[in-house]
Amino acid sequence: MFFVKTITLSPKPFGFHIITDEILNELDEIKNIKKGICFLNLLHTSAALTINENADPTVRSDFKKFILKLVPRNFPFDHYLEGDDDMPAHILSSLIGTQLQIPIVNGKFVLGTWQGIYLCEFREHIGSRKIHVTILYE
């Protein structure tokens, strides 16, 4: 069997944000699933999804510092009509990715003790983000 839903995340500023609870709050159906897999697909080209440290906030601030060095906004990109953060956001979205697969067992995501789902927001001033969710289960 399968379940499909599109969820809308609240707007976030530039940076790395743990959204595990925000996703789970939109997926009441997961509580009844014994075994399955959840596919998350971020429907945007200037943000990304990843799984990483969920406890120490300095991990997220270090990610932010690193990506600003990795893809500097003052690089002479040709694509800049939407702002100097747009092309770097597209590059970072492709590097990190927009899709995740997470196992579900006994109504819960199978994540490590210190793992959380991140929305990696690469734009300074942007609205809400949408994630298409597909869950396959027995």
C-alpha cells in the first residue's frame, strides 16, 4: 500500500533547520505503519534536505559558515537576476540534494539517536517550502 501527501513547511531564514517534528506533525498516518519507507522530495531548486546532528546547534552554524566559503555569493555568476544568493542556492541544492528515504518501523522514522531531518535553506528571503511525501508500507 502507499500514502501520498504534500506538506508545507513554515518559512525559514537562511541556514540549517531541524524539521523532523514539523514533518511528523503533518503525518498522523505514520503511527499505524508497522513497516515501510518514507520518500521525501523537496519541491524547490534553492534549498535541500539532509539528515545530520540533531542535538548540538553549533553543527548547523558550522554548516552555514562552510557553505558560504564553498559557494561564495560574490562569485561572478551569470544568473543573478533573482539576487546574489540565488545561483549559490541552486548549486548547493544540487550538491546536497532534495530527496531523502527514511525507513519506518512501528510508527516511527528509523533515525539514529542524534539524527534529525534538516531543511537547508539557501536563500535569504523566501516563503514556505513544500515537501512531497510518499510512504510505501505493508
